[in-house]
Amino acid sequence: MTTLFVALAAGAVVGLALGGLGGGGSVLAVPALIYLLGFDPAAATTAGLLIVIATSLTGLVAHAREGRVRWRTGGLFAAAGIIPAAVAGALSVRVPAGVLTAGFAVLALVAAVRMLRPRGGPASQALDGAGAPSAGRVARTGAGLGAVTGFLGVGGGFLVVPALVTVVAVPMTAAVGTSLLVITVNSMAALVTRLATPTALDWATIAPFTATAVLGAWDGQRLAAKVSTAALQRIFGVVLLAVAAFMLVDAAT
């Protein structure tokens, strides 16, 4: 019963973050699975992909109804990350647990810094140069983000959103919805290769975790309309900072 309660509570927090911020919640899912629910890092990152796919699809449907998804741009960006996500997903299950934990801790630290650092103005979102981004730059960025998704089992919305804005010139109003398309495609590619490698998954824990994450994502969207994004970012940024510090210490000992 205690495990079920923890899974439900953790899923709700992850969903609130994803729904309210469009990213960052999945970075909390893996540490919760490892330290609160007893998953090993390989199983936690695989379960994280399942949770990311379910919550991202939920958010994608909501944003698509509002016309806030750039399907062609997101599809091209995601296509560049499919193979790297699949390859990284296959390699991840063969990496020592300590290395995987340390890598995830660094990613959580990056996410925390991005949430706590004040956002720049429009000038910081401008493309380098006056023209459209090169196909090579788009491909490299999409491939890199796909590899991160596959290796660490996170959606990486906190990285995908700014990449879409600065590299592909997607307006911020459509960046979150489009990022969910990218995250969903890359996560599915990574999950296919991971499931081909035998990994024990506790479905009795994953199912309620995922269910409350999906419900939390809907609540997070409503919460975002009432509470400023900056305030939500600071709250989750502080939580992520603490999580990253704990995981780094754990990986080093």
C-alpha cells in the first residue's frame, strides 16, 4: 500500500511539472523510481520512457486542439533524433549503474539551472544570422536531443523547447506543443530498442505512476493559467537542484 501511495504521489508531481511547464517533470520521474520505489537505473530509465510517452501524448492532444503544434517542423526535427534515440536506448542498458546515475544527475543539474536562471529577452531567442537555420544544424540538434532521450530515458522538454525556438525559429506559443511531438517520437524509438533487451519492469508500480502523471498533466495546464510560469519554474528548479546534488553524491560513493 505504501508503494502504491508513493507511486501515485510521485506521478502527480511529475504530471504537474509537465503540464505546467512543458518540460522538467520527466527528470523527476527517474530519480523517484530509483530512490522512492526501488527501481535499478536501467529499469527506471525504461519506465521513465513509458511515463514520458503517455504524458507527452496527453499534452500533445491538448495543444493540437488549440492549433499550437507545428507538425511538419516538429516531424523533421524528430526524424533526426530517431536513430540516435534508438541506438542510445540500446546502449543504455549495458552501461554501469553508477555511470548512468551520474549522467542523469548532470542532466538534472542542467535542467535546474535552466529553470532557475532568468530567461533572456527576444534577442536571446534570435537565430544566428539573418537567414533560416541550415539543415545540418537542425539535424545535429535533433540527433543530439534524440540521443539524450534514448540514453537517459527523459523527454528533455527543457532542452527541446529552447532548441525549437533558437534553431528552428518556432514561435514560443507553438514551441511547447511542438516539443511534445518531438519528445513522443524520440521516446518511442528509444523504448522499442530497450524492450528488445530483457529488463524486469514492475508494472504494478508503473501503471499507477503513469495514470496520475497523465491526470496531473491536465491539472498542470490549469495550474499554469493561475500561477506565473516563473514561480513554477523556481519551485521545480529548487527541487531538481536538490535531486541532482543527491544523485551526484550517491554516484560518487
